[in-house]
Amino acid sequence: MDLFQMRDFDAHEQVVFGYDAASGLRAIIAIHSTALGPAAGGCRMWPYATSCDAVVDALRLSRGMSYKNAMAELPFGGGKAVVIGDSRDKTRQRMEAFGRCVDSLGGRYITAEDVGTSTTDMEHVARVTRFVSGLAGESARGTEAGGPAGGDPGPKTALGVFLGLKAAVRFRLGRSSLEGLKIAVQGLGGVGYPLCRQLAAEGASLHVADSRVGVAQRVCEELGAHEVPAESILSQDVDVLAPCALGAVLDSRSIPALRARIVAGAANNQLARVEDGEAVTRAGILYAPDYVINAGGIISVAHEYRGGATAAQVRAEIEKIPGRLTEIFERARREGRPTSTIADQMARERLARGARRMVA
């Protein structure tokens, strides 16, 4: 594996491999850019088939965080960590070993929870490093609007996606209400489930799928949703498709089968390749760039880490997501280019400005 020649390397500043025999830790931390500040991004735990798969995921996720933080106007760069293993086999010792790996970077990377990790895991990480956010202790104290920001970022991500989805519906369908709209949600975890609750409250007709046994059924019983086999959720005849599981779901095989008019979901790196954004556009589908619409979680984590912000202030920042998306939609229509291309260009321009300030 020639790391520097990999398609997704994309001039990463640093890639660190962490190993601890006693705890079984095998981790990769990728720092894409610190042009705007220390690299911030969550820690994903997943049973990757190969270490190469883990590296590719870390690189793609890290670059996505650079773009996400830039577009959210946060004073942070982009980084991401992946821990190789089944999340059901997590131990406090392994998370503490990961924390020591984070700490060795001296603040160049700030971690938080992601797929396969939780606020409790971050509490274990926080035992050995201060370069961590999304802590469980902040969640309870931030429940009131005037309380401090922080806690589990999942519901904040869901809020941003919900608001961004509504912006996409207004732009593409000319509707201000979700009443009666058919929306397919792929993945019902820490973001997909709270998103479904918000969509159901607005009268949307939900079609849901999750690879875990019984999860979709419970959501259907609670919210009156319709369960769909996981393998066919992307091709449902719906108004909106919301991918909220893993990335790379939009590719040369899935895009021709899409029947939704809008794709607006929480999953990171939904496009398998850059060119897939063009294919989505040619299919007449409005795509909400994932790292713009799903920024609610990192907005919360960033404010928690910096301190001083209230939950109400964090919500106000999350409520800026629809405006950012609408700007991208309008520019894409005006210039005849994919929304993903427009967003990438805007993010790279902001990173370049940050890099110039570092040199000056």
C-alpha cells in the first residue's frame, strides 16, 4: 500500500497508526488540514475487512471534516480517527489506549464520538487526554436552552439534517411543509432515529430500513413508519431519500435506480466518487452535500470544546445550515454545475485562505 499515491490521500498533513497490544487497539488517525485550526473529527469503530479499508475510510472522513468545518465557519481543521474492531467488543482499556494516542499529538487532533462509539467511550478517552469533546457529562447540563452546549452530538446532527432537508424541499418542490411527503430513511441509529421522530412530527410518510434486526420494526411501531428491506431502501419511490448509515451509497450502480427527487441525509461521504455528483445531477436529483447538511454535530462538539456557548447559541448556529444549502443550490442552478462541485470549491477556497493566513 503506497499511502502517498492513494486516490484519497489528497495531501493529508499527517497519518498516525496507533497500536496497543495489551488492549488490542488498532487505530488510525488522519489529519487532513490544520489551516483553520486544530483538526477536529470523531472516532469511528468498525470491523474493517482489511487495514487498507480502514486507511481509506480514515482519509475520506478526514478530508470531509476539513470541508465540513470550513463550510460551518468553525475555527477547526479536519481530522478523523478509526478504530478497527467490532463496537460490541469495546473496553475501557482500549478507549483509554486510543486516548493516549490522541494525546501524543499534542492537540493537533481533537476527537469525539462517531459510528460505533458513544459519549461513555469519550469519557474513558477523557481520562487520559483533554483533547476530546462530546462528553456525557455535558449532555444532562445542556438540556435547557440556557444551559451549556455539549453532550451527544447525534441529535444535533439530526436537527441540522431536518432543517436542511426542509430547505431542499422548499427549493426543489416549492413546499414549506413536509405533510404527506414520502421520505425514505436508511439507518436508524443515533442520527437516523431522532431525524425520523422530527419528520414524523411534521406529517411525513416514512419508509425506513436498518441492517440490525428489529430496529426498523420498533421505529415503525412508534412512528407509524413502513419497514423496507435494507437492500431496496435506496430505490424506493419517494420524494426524499435520507441516507443516515455509512457512506459511499451513491455510485454507478445505485444512482440509476434512484427514484427520489431529493437526496438529503446524514451519512458522511455519500458519493462513492467525485464524479458521482455529476451523475446525480444528470438524473435530475437535488443533492444536499453531506458535509454541509450534517454539520450540526460538529457545531455542537466545537462549541463544547471551546466553552462559553449555551445550547440556545448552538441551536442558532445549526439553524444557519438551511441558508448555506440554499446558497449552494442557487449557485449550482445558476452555473449549471453539481451541488457537490460547488460545495467542494467553496470549502477548498476557505481552506486556501486559511493556509495563506498561516504563512503570512
